[in-house]
Amino acid sequence: MISIIIPFYNESESLPILTDQLIDVMNKIKKEYEIILIDDGSTDAYASKLIIKSEELKIIKHKKKLGKGRALKTGLENSKGDIIVFMDADLQDDPKDIRNFLKKIDEGHDFVNGIRANRQESIIVKTYSKIASWFLRTFLHSPFTDINCGFKAFKKEVLNDFSFYGNNFRFFPLAAYLSGNKVSEIAVINNKRKFGKTKFGKSKIFIGILDTLTAYFLFKFSEKPLHFFGIIGAILFLVGFLVSLYLAIERIFFGVLLYQRPLLQLGILLIIIGIQVVMTGIIGELVVFLNKKTNN
Ligand code: UDP
Ligand code: MG
């Protein structure tokens, strides 16, 4: 069974068109399916336009806007399929591509992500998105060309090693890959938004940068935080130590009085910060250790 999970927030114009197209495509595929629409606290009157014509169509509501990540999670919790498709409600993704996704899964892939070759976005967002994908490819060996593409399909078992929280749906593909799933990509159509505006606004890029850094940190260091904090702390400490050593040598052998050396403050500051950063790493290690112990 295929579960198509679609979060939406104020997409009343797009929804009826999308559901018609989807039902049409899915009926041709001739496999059991369900379409789960998650209303992420919409404030418009979409219900008046959306006539539920199909038994396969379900709507689940959030009482208020909880974000796309939570909406996807709600959809998953209410899904029955062994193959899951994620897509947007704004008609930017084309239901016709679902067939290609399913073909790839039939060929034996566990996770298939879209590539929006002709992405309809501002040049700034597109450039940022390319840089983020490049960063993750270079530093985390991500195999994805367009990691931010929301259109994707995967086998349900991929979720065994992943739990959705906050904004981490953005690096779900990478998590799937890093936990050993067979991943693949296909080109998808990306239409211009016909109705309404993007729901993420201008903060998208800034939040995107934070998400990319979070992904980098979590995948690389979540099991060994001291490797991250330890190196940074040690470098700070070492610089502080060398500065202080230099001042001490001047004081002892050349009689330069310390009150004449403002550099002393920097030396002390770096030593203290260095120790604190290393300590943060040690506490991180303790958290990981205790967490493992309680989970086993
Ligand atoms: N969305 C949502 N909750 C949110 C933000 C977005 O359910 O808090 C939905 C939105 O209605 C759309 C999808 O997530 O179906 C993608 O959002 P959008 O098209 O605004 O993102 P963009 O394509 O601009 O990245
Ligand atoms: Mg969109």
C-alpha cells in the first residue's frame, strides 16, 4: 500500500486541483493507496472548496500551526502504507512523478529523493540551496543533488532509524543514507507556485543555514561530542597558553611589567574559554553515555 502524505497550511485554491490530479494518477497506477492531507492549522476556508470524493482521501487536523516537520510526523503516525510519498500541497510538485518514484522503489531502492532541475525559486534561495547541498556532499559524503527537495518516496522501514522532530525533516534523506539504506534520485517537475505565497518567508535561508550546521554536527559528532568540542577547546587553550607563556618569559627574563601588557587579558580569557569548551564536550560525552546506558 502507498501512503501519500501532504502537509498544508492555507492552500485552499490548490487543494481541490491537487487531489483531483492525484486520484487520477493513483487510479491509473492500480495499487492500493491512501492520500493523507495534514491541515497544519489552516485559517482559510478550504473545506468549502475541497469536496471529498474518494474513500482514499483523509484529512487530519492540527489545532494550530505546528510546522511542516510536525505535520509530516502526524501524517506518518496515521499512515498504513509500506511505501510513503511526501509531497507539497501547493501544486509545485507534480503527481505524475509519483509513478517514477515507485518505479525506482520497485527496482530495489529504499529511499528516492527528487531533484528539481528547473526549480522555480528566487536566485538567492536557489544559490543557497546549492551551497548547502555542496557542503553536505563535501563534508558528510551526502549523495544528494537537491537535499531540500520535499518530493520523495521511501519504504516505511527507513523510519526505523529516524524520528522526526523540529526541523530535522530537512536532512531526513541524509539520515536515511547514513543509516545504510539504498538511496537514489530522480528528476522531478517543479512548477511555479500558482496560488498564495511560500509559507517559510525570508527567514528560510537563515534557518536553512542553521539546519545544515545542525545536520553536520549531529551526523558527525552526536556519538562523540568531545571530538568536536575537544579540538576547538584545545586550540583556544593552546593559543591562550602560548600568549601567557610569552608574557611570562618577558616578565621573568626581560623585566617587562605585566600591567603594561593588555595581551595578558586575552591570554587568560582564551585559557578559560578553552577549558570551558572542553568541559562542554565532556558533559556531552556523559549525556551520550548515560543515554546509551538507559536505552540498552
Ligand atoms: N507547510 C505547512 N506548515 C508550515 C509551512 C508549510 O504545512 O508551517 C506546507 C505548505 O502548505 C506546503 C508545503 O508545506 O504544502 C511546502 O511549503 P511552501 O510551498 O511554502 O515551501 P517552499 O516551496 O516555498 O519551500
Ligand atoms: Mg512550495
